[in-house]
Amino acid sequence: MNREPKHAVQRRLRSHGLKARKSLGQNFLVVDSVRDAIIEAACLTAEDTVLEVGPGLGALTEKLAASAGRVIAVEIDPSLALKLGKKLGGYRNVKIVQADILKQDLNALVGGSSYKVVANIPYYITSPILRYFTRAADRPALMVIMMQEEVAREVTAPEGRMGFLAVSMRLFSNPEIIFTVPAASFYPVPRVDSAVVRFNMLPGPAPGMGDVDDFLEFLHCGFASPRKQLRNSLAIGLKIEAAGADNILRRAGIDPGRRPGTLTLEEWSGLYHASGAKRC
């Protein structure tokens, strides 16, 4: 395993007057083999536009530039963005943008072209990042995202054990864990291991859902109390009597005694339509 020594990373940060900022969840990748495996998982060609979120010290960016036709790296930390701009100034196919990705217009950022997302993101913005890209009008063709392993297991949970996050992501993609990443692969070392998830994006939301925003709000209602029986969780979420929830479930042909996590995406769609598209 080709690892950049911890002291080398510290020295590079100090030489630029920088340090890892806990408030931004910064953990820098220091293992080259992990970087290379992420590049491989993105299946890049010279025709691809890549949107990298949180490039940090550029462990991935330079390799992305060598593999893709265009790289747009969005870094929220002004100091890191400045350093990265100087480091990669010789690459004509790289653009460094200092910004909060969650506040950007994707169409303006990528110029309306098809693109792939590669990201080693802070753990605390995983759900907002997933929501941002999957619900955007200009969705990516593919996403390869490093996240906390526990969340990766939740996102890729199989049918029969899917929570809200897993079901909502199945609406837009087929997610799979490509490999896990030990905590020691980063500096500073986080308290938990990570995993790289590839989201093979669907050309559009899964068919038959109706209004996607309405469906997702209904889904949120259904998971109001995920450990309870579905009749109770749905009643709590929709703010109706349990008998009313029973009626909706029976119209959908679903046993009211099941737990929310046991339903498939198709069953949630049937339940949504049987409810008359009710929302919380």
C-alpha cells in the first residue's frame, strides 16, 4: 500500500499556513491505492466531464485530470482552493471553483453537459449531497462517493431492510459499495472507516411514481416511526387514525403489520397511489 506519511501531509499543510479544519470535516486521503481505485470505479474516458466535490489537497484531482477530458473541482475552503489552483495551474482541463457546492447552479457549473461526480465528502453533509445531486434537474450520469461506511451500508441496503435513504436513492440510481477504506487511510485519522459507493444513475426517476417531490414526502411520512408496524408509522406520519392507515394499506394490498423497512420501492409506489398522494 503506497501511503503518504502523516508527517509529509502535516508539512505540506504547514508550508502553506494550513491545517485540517474540523468544522469542515476535513480528512485528507493519504493512500495512493485508494485514490487509484476511486479513479477506476468512475470508468473515465477522455470525453468525460468530472465534477469533483471537496478536492482538498488534490489527491484525486491530478489523477482525474489525466483521465478525464475536463475536471471542475469545487472546494469550500478558500485557502485550499487557492493552493490547489496554484498546484494545478498547468492543467488546461482543470477548473478550481471556490464555493459551497450545495449553493451552486449545476447547469451553470458544468455548462449543461453530461458529467460524473467524484467526491470524498465530509461525513456530515452526505445526505445533503445525495439529495442535491439526485433531485437536481441536471443529474449526473454516474457518482462515485466516499462516505462513512455505516451510511454506505444504509444507502445500499438490500430489499427487505431498506430505510428511507435506501428507498429514496433507489428512485434515482442503483447504488453499490465498491470497496471499504480503513480510517488509517486519512489524515487526520477519523474515528470510523469509510466506503466508496458507486451510484449507477437511472436516466430518470423510477417510472410510475408520479410527482417525485410528493412521493418523497409521502415516503418520509411512511418512515415516521420505522421500528413500529407500518399501520402505526404511517398513521403518525400522515397524522391520521390507525384505522385510516389500515384502509390505505389494504387498498395497496400490503399487510398493515409489516415494518416500513420491508417494503420494496414498487410497494411504496403502490401505497403512495393508494393513499391518494397524501403528504405529511
